[in-house]
Amino acid sequence: MSQPEALLWKQVKKALSDQGYFLTRIETLTVSGVPDIFGIYKGKSFWCELKSNQVNYPALNKYQIVWINRAVKHGATVLILVKALKEKALKIYRVRSFFTDPRTLDPDFIIKIPVRWPLFVDHFTRLLLTD
């Protein structure tokens, strides 16, 4: 995980753990594409990919796209958090259907930086618990 993503992980972990989320950071060198976080909240499990970069969309590699599409096809909940440094915003995406180009994904919520973490938790939780 790059240093900006590691900082984002620490911030997200604190914000969500304080609200009762169980989170595990996934680090694997054997399976390409597995998201950075596995979590559970109120009996609902989910995966979350973290990105922190200058572009305004989730800069996913081909392995991440394939993994996310397969997981969603099988009923998994997958969220993507993008800290868009150029835009000074944190974007939250919930992947609901097949995609091939991450630039076509639309964020469900955009929160300006500096992030108001209670607002982030509220939006993240709403996306997670809404089917």
C-alpha cells in the first residue's frame, strides 16, 4: 500500500472502528486484485478498495477490475474510496454492476477535504446497508 493510501487506511480505520465496524487490512502478494480492506458491520460483510491519487476516478488495475466484477456478480458488497488529491475530495463508490473502465463509475458521495469524518461514516454506512 502506498504511503498516501496507508494514511487513508489509518483515517478510515479510526473513523469506522469508533462506530463499531470490524476491519481487517488485506495484504496479499499471491492473489492480484484483492481489495485493501475486508469489513463487517451489523452482520453485513464488505470489501473496500482504497485509492489516493491525482486523478478523479478510481485508478484500478485490470486485476482489481476483474476481482471486483467477480465478487459483485456473486453478491459481495464492494466499495471504493478515492482520495482525489487534485480535487481535494474523498469519493465513495459502491460497485453494483459490471464495468470495464473505472472512469465510467460515478461516485455515490463526494466529501470535500478536510473530511468531516462523522459525515463520511454516515454516507459509508448508508451505502453499505442499502441494497
